[in-house]
Amino acid sequence: MVLNYKNNYREELADIFFDIYYNPPFNYKWMSRSSITKYFIDFENTPNFRGFIFAQNNKIRGGCLGVINKRFKNKRYYINEIFISRAMQNKGLGKEFLLQSEKILSAEGVEIIELVTEENIPSFTFYKKSGFIASDNIKYLIKPIKI
């Protein structure tokens, strides 16, 4: 079941998010639990924030944090984070979460869902199987700056 994001779910979602990224394949040992809470609060305060919670058997299993933007003629939903608890991955829950979220967004007039990910992580294959198209002409660029 997909629920609208509410900040009273924040701590439970932060626990799930921390567990995912602190462990393989990411191993972000630099990440702290408190930094994730602050990260989620920043999303909640972003204009046009739209989030979802995925629940199963009255237990929170994952979340999605994003922003709705109206660009030119299309209303779009940009996914910043979408995640399912490690214990529940590879069981079809991510697919179900995404499909249910798409229905809600479609009813709200959203025509396109966007996200950025890396090719070398397992979720890339999941996104491709879920109907996302890898763009050949758009590249995500980063530039480290020295402090």
C-alpha cells in the first residue's frame, strides 16, 4: 500500500535508508544516522516536495522522496530517493511501489518520472525493467572542488 509521505514516518524511513547505504553494495561508512534525518528534513522543506511511503502488513518497507516540477508543457516528478528495505528487496515490492506511485502521480497530472542513477549499481537494472529509458544524450556531470 502506498501512503502519502508524512514527517512522522521520517525516523523509520531514515533507519531503512541508513541500513541500505551503510551496507553492501554501497558501504557508505561515513554516513551517519543523524545526517539522514537532516537530509530528509531538507527534502520535506523543498518547494513542491512529494513523497510516498510503501507499507506492507502494517510495516513501513520503503520510501520515495521527490519533487513535482512543471517544465514547459509537461508536469514531471523527479525522484531524488526511492528505496525498499534490504530485507524486502528482490521480492517485487519495489516494482509494486513504483507502479502504485505512478498511478497516484498520473491522477495528479504528472506525465513523466525522472531520476538519475549509476549504471554499475543493482538498481539500474531494476529501473530499466520498470520502463525507464537510459538517455544517450544527457550526461550527469560532477566537478569536485578543492576546499
